[in-house]
Amino acid sequence: MKRIITRQEKFEEKEVNLHEALFSNANGYIGVRGNVEEGVPCGWNTMRGTYINGVYEIIPMKQAESLCNLIEKKQTMLNVADTQTICLIADGDRFDLTTGKVRTNERILDMEQGVTRRHVIWASPDGKEIELSVTRMTSFLIPSLFTIEYNVKALNFDGEIEIESYHIADVRNYSNPDDPRLADDSGALLNVEVVKWREDMSVAVSATDVSGITVASAVSHRLRLPGKAEISYGKEEGRTLYHVKAEVKQGEELSLIKYSTFSDSVREDDPEEFARETLKEAMRGNLADIYEKQKEYVTEFFDNSEMEIDGDEELGQAVNFNMYELFQSATRDKHCSIAAKGLSGEGYEGHYFWDTEMYVAPFFILTNPELAKNILQYRYGILDKARENAALLGHKKGALYPWRTITGEECSGYFPSGTAAYHINGAIAYTIVQYYLTTGDLDFMLDQGEEMLLETARLWFDAGNYDRQGRFVINEVTGPDEYTCMTDNNYYTNCCAAYNMSMAVSFAEKHASSKRLKELLDKLGVTTKELKEIKAAAEKMYFPYDEELGINPQDDSFLQKPVWDLKNTPKEEFPLLLHYHPLHLYRYQVCKQADTVLSYFLFEDRQPKEVMKKSFEYYEKITTHDSSLSTCVFSIVASRLGMHKKAVDYFGDSIKLDLLNAHNNSGDGVHTANMGGSYMAIVNGFAGLRINAEGISVNPFLPTGWKKYSFKIKYRKSLLKFTVTKSGAVCEVLRGEKIEVKGVKEMRYEK
């Protein structure tokens, strides 16, 4: 199956934002929205953007009342210089898809080549037809490089072709004051300091007021055409213009290649020089060679992470799309992580949440562990900020990671559903352990991993206390379900805390003789007494259970509330968070997303299967799935409980969420967490993959209508390929050491 997605675009305002997100280009460092080069009509809703991962400005956070230690400022991702704008004039008629006649208008995502393409055949109001072919790429090998290959052919006329290529430094961020998932006030967050031509290279430098970050971009062009062209270089306030005018005959083609490079002071001492020199180096070679290296890079990615579904090509294509978007979003350095929308849009302001560790990192742990390690190293880099955050909240010891952030400071203005979500510590701890169990990377654990485990474990111990019955309890926290906030003993949170504390102590005990471990304990001031206290708290953790219903209540008060009438709630009132006051939601049994159910995926051994099944059925009736993080989890747990039809149905809701714009907000950026979750729905759900201290195992089933499915993962030093058919699973060791996998009918080894 070719990994290519093609869409015939009607070019209507309602589709513009969605296609800008779906056809975005990114490489973990820069992301460029899939905007049409010529722009859209004035007044249309569009999010025109280019982003650099980890580059931000600090802006005020409005608080109605100035209470102690509430957040008064936040970070927001910057929209940096626009280098994608190219306008076309065909013999006096300006190219505009809302005028004339559009014969063909295709958008193509070519995941095999690592590029996006656009193909348009357009007739001007005067009947002059042109064919436009555009190829765009953000280079994986040269992370600061973005290219546009812009080809124009005159189909039925002899005449003049003009191209206006802009480099626009004066840009603004997108905003929507009516949607809490977006920034609420638009503004120019960058001050333009330099816009100039250096010979045939356009250079722009801008800086922020508060964060002190400088960003630079450089642009240059290569032109290819049959005859001669008139070229001019213009400069206006905040922008430059490269203008081409050429006479062409019918059937002749004009080709423009636009090279852009980006840089920032977070990573470079002199961003302008870096952008200029990188651009020069990129242009010394041939674009065809860069394309070839891009293809090789993407091919290697799919070779290591390949997943195939025999029996449903459409689903298989959706799986490829999700994996590729995750790959585009993945950080390649220690300065940043993976945002909720990747680099495809400004939804959630480019912040990093718990989603990254809980939903996205598992994909990379299994397919590209070095990228998963980057995610964890970023968390280690902000560990001191997490310690400061814990202290701000009154904790004597430990570290509490911020609910949403870019550089480590808390950016959540509404603490009941933000800062109170202490379970982010659990997500990070769980991912550290999963990374270690899968890779065996002991050096990482001794250098960084165990320190994070210990500091987050300390936080849990300080946040909880023993009640009158001698149970360790944790009060006033918020679980994954944001329709229920500030509760006592959220079941999921308590599971995370117990696991976090237990794993931190277990690793310390197992490696007690290690000199590096002893040095770490000395550095942190962790005593044997403290480790025993943390271990005891984990062992005595309280987990809510209702004898009458035979389920785990989401928290101590959840079952005391009336049940929300979801059946009679009008469709237009979803998501509920946009239509009901938070307090109103908090007083009902209604869940935005998987909460207790998520714990059954991560910690399935904590409860008997019957309790998990009853709980699943209970929460299924009161969960809206308003969050994109929900249906994938319900699919995984349904698989593990033997509810195979439900598992497949929930998976169907998850896998195409962005391609179908199921939540009506994919235009703000793709849902990276759901993409990771849909991958887990197959691997951890349908195939039943489990990796724990005992090793690796599967418990697979084959969805109805599928002939077979297969996927590759890395485990320790081996590359494995699992193939599941009606008769069971076969595991092939494609590369590396021989291992044992429980639950397969056959093991095969490459000779």
C-alpha cells in the first residue's frame, strides 16, 4: 500500500483550516501550516503559521483575584516569519481559487517522500489556463530548512507570468477568545529588528519583549525557465519581496525553488548567522539530493515502525497518517518536547501536557526509542522548575511537573483542572519505567530517570497522609476527567502515586550497591528511612471500591452525585465544557474522558477482571468522550476485557479523528495524543502487547473483517515483527538477539 493521501479540495472556507493542519510540514524543529501560498480571501478564517518548537513569548495571565501563588504569566508558542507566501499573476490575472474556474485542485500528503504536494489547473476569468504544481518539504536532515518548489505552466496561451515571493517578518499569533483551547488575545509577539537583502538573500531578525528570545530566518530563490526573466528585489516595512516577470509560450513552464531557513537564540548564539550559513550550505547542493535524503530518512522510519492491516486499506492509510504526523512532531533535541497539536497549529498555545508521556511516548518507545529518550530528557531538563513548582504549592520536598508548559513554569490559569492534576507526575514516572523496561537503558536511569522517579515519589508522599484507618490517602486532586475536579482519592491518581513510589524505591533497592546510585541518593539527601516511608505509603495506598456496585468509584464523592442525562442532551451542547459552567458539571456523574478506565490499561493487575468489567460498563454510560484522549483508551481496555466488538468500534472512532475532523477542531492542529492512542489500541489492545519486569508478551485477537495485521517494534536490542492472523500471532526477530515472547504460537529468527 502506498503511503499517500490525496484530497480533492473544493476550497471552501469551512475546509481551509482543516487542510492547513492535515497538510502541514514539520520535522520536530519547525512546523509550517499547509496554507495555500497565495492566501485566502480577506475575512476567511485561516491560521497562517510557521512555528519553532520551544520558542515562546511570556504574556500576562489574567486572574480575577490575586490569590497566593496563582499564575500571573504564561508562555505561548510564537508564530514566526512567513516564508510560504507566493502570489501568481497569469497575463494580468491574479491567481485566486475563488475567481475564474478551478478544473483541478488536489492536496497530497506523500509520506513515502516526506513532502506535501499541491496540483491545480485554473482558468482565469479571461479563460487563460495555468497548471500549478507545488512541492513543500521541511527537511529531517537539515532541521532548519523549509523548501517550496513552485512550478507554473501556461496551458493555452502565450503571455506574461509574474511571481511575487514574500518574506514576511511582521506576523501575529492566531486567537479565539470564545474557545479556551486557543489563545484569547491576538497580538504581534515579535518585534521586527532587521529586514534586509544581502545580495540575493533576504534576512529577517525579530525578538520578543519578555522572554528575550531572538529568531532569524533567511530566504533565497532559484529560478528555472525557458527564456529570460526580469527579476527585482523589493523591501517594505516588515517584509521583502522577490519579484519575477517572464514571457512564456503555451506549454512552457516556469519553476521557482524557494529555500528558507530558521534559527533561534534558544539553540544558537547568533541566530542570524546560523540561518544564513545553513541556507548557503543547503543551496550548494541540489534539491533533488535533499529530496532523496528525505525519502531515505522517512523510509528508515517506516522500516522500523511499519504497521499493516490486511483487509481494510482505508484504516491502514489512517494508521500511516497518524504515525507520520507523530514522527513530524517529535522533538530531536533537549530544548523541547511534543505539543498537544504537534507543530501543525496553535491549539493549546504549543504547550506540553501529560499527553506527551501517556499517549505519544509509548509509540516512540516501541519504534524509535531515541526519540522517546528526548522526551524524557526534556523533563529532566525542567526538573528544577518542577521542584520550584512543588514549593510554590506548599510542598516541603519533591517535584511537581506543571500541567501545561513550554520551559517548565506552570501555564495553566485554571488550577482546578490544571495544577491540581497531580497525575502528570504519574504519567512521567510510568513512561520512565516503560522506557527502561523496553530498552534496558540503565545509564539513563542512573543519570536521570531514577532522580525523576525519586523526586516525584517524594511529592506524592508529601501530598498524601494517613487517615484514621491507617490508609494512605491523597486529597484535593484532579484526575484525567476534567468534568470532575478537586476530589479526594481519585482512583487513577492513587494508582499512579502508588506505582511511582513503588518503582522509585524498587529501583533504589535493586541497585543499592551501585556507586552512581549512592551518589544520587547523597545528592538528593534521600535516606534509608525516607525510602522505607515512601514504600510503606505505596503499600498502604487507599483505592476506592464500592461493594454494592462492585466497581471502583472515580473518587470518594463521585457516586453521591446525580447521573447526567446524556441521552437527552442535545448534540449541539457537546463538548459540555463550552456550554455549561464548570461547577454545574462538577456536581454530576459525567466524565469528559477515560479516568478510572485508563487505570485498568496501565495497572490491570490491581483489580480482578470482574471489577474492571463492571466499572468499564458503568463509566461507559456516563462518558462523553469530549476529549480526544478517551475512545482509544476505551478500545484498549475493551480488548483486554474480551469485548472485541466494542474495542473495534471505539478504535474506529479514534483512528480517523483528524482525517474526519470528528471533534470539529482539527483545524487548530492535529490531535497527537489520540494518534498515539490509536496506535496503542492496535498494539496494546488488539495484539495485547505487555512489557513488564517479567518480559514481553501478547494476547492477540483478529478484528472481524481483517485478514491479518502486523507491526514492528524494538525490544531491548532486537527488532521484532508481529503478525496476527485467525490462528494467533507469529513473532519474527528481524534483527538482534534471540528473545522469548509469551503468547505467540511461533517464534522465527532471521538466519
